[in-house]
Amino acid sequence: MKEQLTDQELHNLAMNIVGKELEDDGYEFLGVNSQLKRNPQFVALKEKKLNFVIVRAIPYPVDPKYYDPWFMKEIKEHALKFNAKTYYAGVGIANSEDYDKPVLKDEKYIVNYEGLQEI
């Protein structure tokens, strides 16, 4: 029987998806934190502007664009102390065979990610 991906493995998958997008868009990484519950996940420069990016792996059927406004307000206030922009990157990840089943190791999955949302 195949194993489910752990929360940390799902988070790492989301980090890789967002990290690739940031890299392709010309962001320069100053800090990367892939530990769960440590924020922000990415601190990056683009055009000499500092950016904080919060990454979340979101299970189906939750909308990956939804975020906790109170939590993001705290992050934004922290970012403003550094004159940084704040972004949320929610990455929906689901089992490709059956969205209601968990994502399994070494099996295909579906990604629902529409890019960074500025906060």
C-alpha cells in the first residue's frame, strides 16, 4: 500500500512550485524557509524591492486562493517594517485519480495554483 505524503512533503512540493515561478520571474532569493509554521517561506528581491512570500499547500476541496486575513495582516505589518511587499501563494494539491483521496507518494497529483496574490 502506498504512503500518503506528509504535511511537510506537501509543503515542500508547494515550495518547489512557487520557488520555480519566482526564479522564472527574476526574483533573487535572500532567504528560504521550508519548515512548516515558519514564515515567510521566501524573502526575495526583485528590481531592488524586498518581497515576503507566504506559501501554503492547500488540500482539496479548500480554495487555494483563500487565506487567513488576520495572519496575513500580521505578516504584512512585519513586512512593512522592512519596506517589503507581501504575497500569498496558495497551492492546491489533490490526488489526480480521485480528488477526495489523499495525495500518495510516487503517484500523480493535480495542482491548482494561479500565482502570487499581493496582500
